[in-house]
Amino acid sequence: MLPQFSYVRPDNIEEAVKQLNQKAAAVHAGGTDLLGCLREHIIDADRVVSISSIKDLHGIRETSGGGVVIGALTTITEVSQSPVIQKKYPGLARGASEVASPQLRNQGTLGGNLCQKPRCWYYRGEFECLRKGGGICSAAQGENQFHAILGHDGICYATHPSDTAPVLVALNARVRAAGPEGSRKVPVEELHVRPAKDVTAETVLGEAEIITHVEIPEPAETLYSSYRKIRARRAWDFALAGVALALEMDGDTVKKARVVLSGAAPVPWRSREAESVITGKKLDGSTISQAANAAVADAEPLSGNAYKTDMFRGIIEEELEAARD
């Protein structure tokens, strides 16, 4: 049952920040995650601040520098179906198309997809949970087949649920954020918080700070971008394993590489190990195999999710094979 709360709908960013800068306030964008979190008491809010009527937060536009700026309230469907995104950043279009179901893509927003709460059943359920202020991570000794194998710091094993965040990290995107102290820009790679830094935080954003836009730089002429996701069911499910690639090619040689995993860690997980293997190399069978092995060399699976190690090897190999064809 939803708790009682007041509802305000400001028409500009400044007023939205002012309303959010009060005790027990929560931002409402598409609402696909917020309403569930309120119902499950993951978030306790006395005031819900809807930003849906702020026109500047909608839409996709190209910049004079050749990149794009996407409003945080742009729906996932709009991102996936945008001709500009499909042409310049096909990996992002694909990542957006893999999010949840058509209904949720029509309602959910890009900003919300970046900031959504973990989907761990211990976090969402009535269990002891470090991320909720408890004393243990119940996944460590419990049912953990869908949990993290990398980046958990031995503290929290929830996996980051976003399909757009890994691609945006791979594309070297930044978010614009507005808050009581003004505006700032944060690389998407630095947006999310590892458990060792703060197990109770998902992002570096302050309580009254909101994402307003996502900026993606101009793609190199030879950029190859992609995203692939493996899940238990074709629709609705979150990634068991996924990989975003952004490769700048020089002929058949990888000039620059960014490889980012989903379903692997509590944050979108950039595999610098895999990047190091393929940078400056041709994507032949030996190099691809070495990169896939490097990506999971430091994996620390739990009792029920060791299968993910092989799954990540396989998906990385297949996606790098596709990149060279």
C-alpha cells in the first residue's frame, strides 16, 4: 500500500530543486521505479516532486560539436527509436531497446534508468540488508544466483540494473546535474558508487540533486558501438550478463576501446583488463579469447552464480567476433 504524501509539480528546474531540498522529498520522473519503492518502503517520502512538466528536460538534440544532448525525461522508447541515436550510437539504441517491456520503455525515462534502485530481492524484500542500513548482506550466504561476481568489495552483491548506463559509460557520456549548490557535470563512469565507498548510496548525487541532461560526445568516424544482454526471459528481465562495446578502429586494428559489463557488479563495470588486451591489436581469435579471460580473471563468484564467469566469457567473445566482421 502506498504511503500518504503531498504532490507538487514545479515547471522549472530551480523550483524543483527548491522543493526537493526539504526533508523526506522524492523526485518523480516516469515513476516506474519510484512507486514500487514507495509501496515497499524502500523510499519513505512525505513529498513527491514531479518534474514531468519541465519542458527543458525532454527531447534529443544534436550539438554544434557533433554530439547529442538528451533530456533526462526523454523516454527509453524515444531513445531507442531516435534516428539520430540509431545512426551515431547504435549501441545506445540497442541498450535502450533491451530495457524491460514496451510499456515500461514508454513510461520510463533515461534519467530514471540511470538512477534506479537495485533489484536484489533482499534489498526489495523484508530481509536484513546492508544497503538498507542493516548489519549483513543476506545474499552472501543466501540465494545468490543473479548476484554480482565483480566489484562487490565483499560487502554488497546486488547488480546494477540499468541497460543504458553501461553503454553511456562506454561512450564516455556525462550527466548534467542541478542541485542547491548549482549545476555540475559528472561522467557517467563516476556517477555510481561502489559498496566500499558507501554501501547505502547508488549514485554520487545529493538528496536534492537531479539529473537534467545526458551529454554524449561526437563519435569517431570509425566508432563501433554495441550492446548485448543475456537474461532468463526475453522480456522484462534484468541482465544476467551483458556487455557494451565502444571500439575506435584503425582498419582492422582496435585504436581505442571501452568495454563495460552489465549484470556483473553493483555498478556498471568497466573492464580495463579486456580493453588493455585488445587495444592496438587485431581482433583475431587469440586476442578475443585473451580479452574474454581477462575480463573475468578477478571474478569472485558466490555459491550460486559461478556460471556467470563462463557466461561473460562467452558473450564477450561473441560480441568481439561480431565487431570484427
